[in-house]
Amino acid sequence: MFENLTERLQKAIKNIRGYGKITEENISDIMREVRLALLEADVNYQVVKEFTNRVKEKALGEEVRVSLSPSEVFVKILKDELLVLLGKEQVSLNLSNKVNIIMLVGLQGSGKTTTIGKLGNYLRKNENKKPLFVACDVYRPAAIDQLKQLGKQLDIEVYEEGQGNPVDIAKNSLKYAEEHGYDSVLIDTAGRLHINEELMTELNNIKEVVNPHEILLVIDSMMGQDAINVITGFNEKLDLTGTILTKLDSDTRGGVALSVRHLTNVPIKFVGVSEKLDGLTFFEPTRMVGRIIGEGDIMSLMEKAEAVIDTEEAQKISKKINKGDFDLEDFLLQLKQIKKLGSIENILKMIPGASKLGLGNVNIDPKQMARIEAVILAMTVKERRNPNIIKASRKQRIAEGSGTSVQEVNKLLKQFEQMKKMMKMMKQGNFKFPMS
Amino acid sequence: MGIFNKLKNIISKEATVNSYDKGLAKTRDNFISKLNILNQKYKQINEDYFTELEEILVMADIGVETIISFIDRIKKRVNKEKITDPKLLTEVIIDELFIIYVDEDILSTKINYNDNGPTVLLFVGVNGVGKTTTIAKMGFKLKQEGKKVLFVAGDTFRAGAIEQLLEWGKRVACEVVTGKINSDPSSVIYSGIEQGIKEQYDVILIDTAGRLQNKVNLMKELEKINKVIGKLISDGPHETLLVIDATTGQNGISQAQAFKEITNITGIVLTKLDGTAKGGIVLAIKEKVNIPVKYIGLGEKLEDLQNFDLEKYIYGLFKDLLR
């Protein structure tokens, strides 16, 4: 997500670098870029208008400081204002009740049922809760089946009464939860349009019966300008406590994220980042701003890395990089570690400056990774330690051994050479991340 | 302004467009009232007028680049044709909207039927757009036309997807070919088509798992599905329909581009048009990726799938302006 938005904003920032100072004349062109970038990201039209006006005003009002260049000043203003849009602080779930009642609502296809699965998994794993799923989507064919299958995968019980009355099911589930020692109840509801009076009233009836601590609206992050109608529609009727943005692992520019909080004051609490059941993460505004501006999200990456990477092994490799004798054997080890971190695309997105190096939109097929690994595995240890000795006949053998082609072996060796060069530059300090 | 007159003629045929009308009412009211306010507010056409026009078009989710070049063209026409009255400009706006979409193409929403053996329709799209529901509606429609219809549950990934299609199969009395959850979708599809050929079905409707267009491995899976279909029926699939949710914003263009790269998308099914979303992104998709809309979804009922009719669609948007 956000990649294209980041790219566009960086274009604007780059333009400003050419100027000695920010003036009424040159800021107009830049604000035009920023405006288009935001509109193409589906940021709400009103929000774009307000945002660009504020940024422009601030940029012009900013006193010239010797220590900061115009582009640095501009980036700071952008960051501050984006943070205002996203809400400065992270808002977490209210989980301090004897039984925490959480209700998920939203349009059809926004991802409510999948999100219930992810949320249940999160509550159990990270909050040490004992969740119960409640199947109140009695309309969509097989919605109950879907929730039951998720429950089975996670070993979380599902309370259901078939195609009964959703209000009664919700009510009965609370009693069931108390009797069976569950401390969190997650209620799945049917997808509905915010303008469907009858079904919106039904949600309100469920709300009155169960008194939920959290009513979360699940929104598809690929949504366009209609998002505001949907959010206001649900909020006016139900007084939402938060939203969950789904499908952020798509290439959406994520404008919804920048509009929701600002226009409705309803905080974003979680974001869905993969189809897997652990693909739900906290929404952290400051980190998100870093991603939008293209500074990456090194905090999240480090947290993730700490959780999965063997520190000793990593230190050894980093020493080798510093000494300049990093070889394919080390590369292989690294590949294995990286695989534990998740997809390369996701890692790259979190690295500061990656998008500026043209790495923001890289697509890497997991199968491609497996092929690279196969090629390296087909080499002897001696070859891995000293790739220079790999000439024509060895290449032929490696290609056959790994089921690939000589071209692919060549490509890998060439890429590895480039990588080493980059490492060398970084070591010598010639390699600057454009914004750090 | 031939198209415009044609539109006016359609108004007399109002009865035929009633249900279209109902579904798009919210869309239209919003859009029209804004354009009307715009026309009342401005006695003459100036820069502020165009800024507001831009806002109206952006709010309808018509692509940003499309809008910018669109407004440029309108401005040129205003200069050239010396238009000063905003009311007259409305006609130019509608005219130009047609031009974006049609662009001298001959457009058909008809299904490309196979004369020798079953016609294969493949449904693809990102998650949650309504592929399975659309298949049910399409099956219902085709059965009403007297066709023998087979469903194939090619979404073996999402929990409950197979059961969902089975349930729809029951409701519309269509046989459903299924495989195990998490099995290779290509193999289910292979046996589905085999059965379809053997038992002489007229149409085979294939459901696939929702996939985000930037997931390389899932897009490769789709490539494989295509190959498998081609093995059994050399010119299949006869239609590959990309299902797009009307609430989708600018990402719709990216979806259309990515899916078109992998498969030969022959048309779009625009779903959920009964909400407040305008689905304007289809105009940009047609202009940039050249994929026409073939069907629209206007509700949750089986009969809520209709052939896309550009005249009715734009008429629906501009009805009140034409009176």
C-alpha cells in the first residue's frame, strides 16, 4: 500500500530541492503535485482541499532557518500534517471488561468474517483472552460455514443457531459465554448497505441487546470517494468505536486511511495485511506517516526481525559484510533468515529509502526465491565461498543440478556482484539514503 | 450532438429502465443535484465553475487523469464553440462522457457463445467484490433463457466458499462441481470442464478465489487455470469477466490492468451499484485499459443482474438535467 502515493509525494519533495526558498510562486506547482497525488490515492476531496491549504500556508509562513533546507522544512510540514489526519495517538481496544463484547459491522465483501478470525487469533495470542465467535450473519449463504471453518482452524468455538434471528442469537451468545467462561465475544454480522434502513435497524437492535464495548466498522482500503458516505452512515446509526482497514496488502494508495479519522473522528484500530490468520496489526499513526513519506517503518521491521531472526547468526553475517568477505554461503544463510520475515515485498516497504531506489514496487515471486535458493544449493561449498571460479562448465553443471538455465545462473552471479558493490559503498559511507 | 438526442428519446421509453433507475437512484440524485446546483450558481462559465465540476467528477470516482483531460477538452470546446451558458454546457459534458467510454468502439454486452460444445465463463477479481454471488445471478439468468448450466467451485482457498456456491447451486437448481478445500483449483476446474463436456452442458460458470492483483503467485495460479481450460476447450474461456465492486476507487484501474496482463479479460461486472457509490472508475478503465462493462449488479436478489447499457447508465446519472 501507499507505494504510489509515496512516489508522487517524493516527486514533489524533489522539486522543492531545486529552490533556495519556498515562495508563493514555486509552492503552487508543488502543491499541485501533492494534490494530484492525494486525489489519485482516493483521499477524500474535502480532506485534500483542507490539507493542501494548510500545508501551503505553513510552508509559506515558515521562517527560513539556516539549519534546514526548504525540502527538509517541507517534509517536516507534510509529516506533521499527515499525522494530524491520521490522529496522533494509537487507540487500542477496550479490553478491560469481565466479558469484552466486540461487534463487527460493514458493507458486503469488506472482510468482516475473515477479520473476526484474525481478531480472535490476536486476542488469544497477544492479549491472553479466551474468545468466542458468534455467527449473526444469517443471510449470506455459507457465512456460518465460513466462520465455523475459521473457528476450527484456530480452535475457537463458534456460537450459532443456524438461520435464526440475529438479535436473539447475539443475546443468547452472551449467556453462553458467561456460562462457559469466555472473556471475549466477537460478533460477526451480515454485510449491509448503510442506506438499508431495515438492516441498519437490525444492527441497532443487536447493539441495544448486547451493549458492546467495541463496534468496529470493517472497511476495504481500496474504496473510493464513497467511503465517507459509508462511514458516516454507519457512525450516525451506531456510534462506532473504531474501524479496521482491510486488504492493505493490495497496491491501494490507501487514501481511506487519511480520510476516515479526520472526517469522523473515529480512530483506525487495526489494519489487515494478509490473507493469513495472523495478518492483522495495530494501526500506528507515526509509523504509517513514515511509510507514506517513504521513510519506511524501520521500527516494525526491527520488532519483526527480533522475533524471528537468530541474533548470533545475524551478527556473524554483519561482521562479514563489514570485512567485505560476504559470500554466497552467507547469502544462502541470509535467504533462509529472510524467508522467516515474510514476503520480500513487505520487508522492502519497511526499509527507509527503498522506494527511492526503485525498490518500492518490486514484486518477488516466492517461487523465484526458491529458484535462487536451488541455484545456490547446486553449487559446491567451494564455489559458494568463491563465486569467481564459476566458469562455463561449472555454470552448466549448476544449471542442470538446479533445474534452471545457464542464463539464470549468470543472472544470479551478476546480481550478487552488484549486491557486494552496494555493500562496499555503504561501508565506505558513499551510499546515502536520499532522505536520512 | 446525436448521442444527446438519442438520450432524450430514451426518456420516452422510461418504463424499460425503471429497475435500472431504482438501483441508481441514489447515485443519480447526488450527482444530478450537484450539477444542477452548479448550473444555478453560475451565470457564466469561469475557472470556479470548472473547479466545482472537477469536484463532482472526483466524487463519482471517475479516474483523476481521465478527469483532467476531460476538463481540458470541455474548456477547448467552450472556447471553440463560444459557449457561455452553463445550461448548454451540460449537454457538452454528457456528450464528452460518452466519448470517453465509447471512443469509436463497437461495444457489445452479449456473451460470446461457443458453437461446438460448452461455453466457458471465468469469473475473476480481488477479494470481496461479489464473484460467487454474481455467478449465482448469472446462472439464474442463463437458466431462464433455457440453458443447461454448470457451476465449478474454483475457489478452494477461502473458508466457506465451496459451501456458498453449493448453497446457490441448490437455490437456482444448478449442478456444482467441487473439490477439497486447499486443493489445486486447476484440478477442480479440469474435472468440472470434463464433466461439462461429457454431460453436454451449454454453459460452465467458473468461480475463482479472490486475489489481490499484486500477489504474483496468485496471478500465476490464474495463468495456470487459463492453460488448463485451454487444454480441454481450445478457444476457452470464451469470456473472462472481471468483477469490480462499485465502491472501488482509483485502484480499479490497477486491478483492470493487472488482470488483463494475465488473462484476456473480455468484460467487467460492476457490482453493488445499489449503494451510494457511483462506480465512475469504469469510465477510466474503459478509456485507459479498454475493457467494457458487460453486466451490473443492482442488489442481493437473483434477478438483480442486468446487461450494462451505457445509454441507460449515463441517462440514469443525468436524467433530471434532460427534462
